Amino acid sequence: MASLPTPPAQPDDDADAYVGLAANTAERQARSRGWDTVRAVPPGAFLTMEFRHGRINFQVEDDTVTRCWVG
């Protein structure tokens, strides 16, 4: 049986540090720190819940990040 692939490393970043930043500032910062995918969504948006390495998610309200999580 083949072994499971090892997922690529993702940035060692504190997701809470993005809360309170302007959305465009948070996106630039996340990309500069190595996140492959940056997703900004409004509060209450329906999202799939699959975990994806290299993705950081921002909940954005009034152009400000109000919540942040990885995957």
C-alpha cells in the first residue's frame, strides 16, 4: 500500500494577528508571508469546510478583517 503524501508546509503565522487590519493590508501581508491562497469572505457566507494547506481565510466586514483562520 502506498504511503500518504506529506502535505506541504504552510507559513508559521498567527491568524489572530490579522484581525483588525484593513482587508487589502491583510492580504498583502499574508501573501508576503507565503500563503498560497488568501480568501476574503463576508460574515455569514456559506463555505465548504475542507481543510486546504496553504490557505488563509479572512472574514471581512466594512473592509476590516473581523475573523481569521487557516485551511
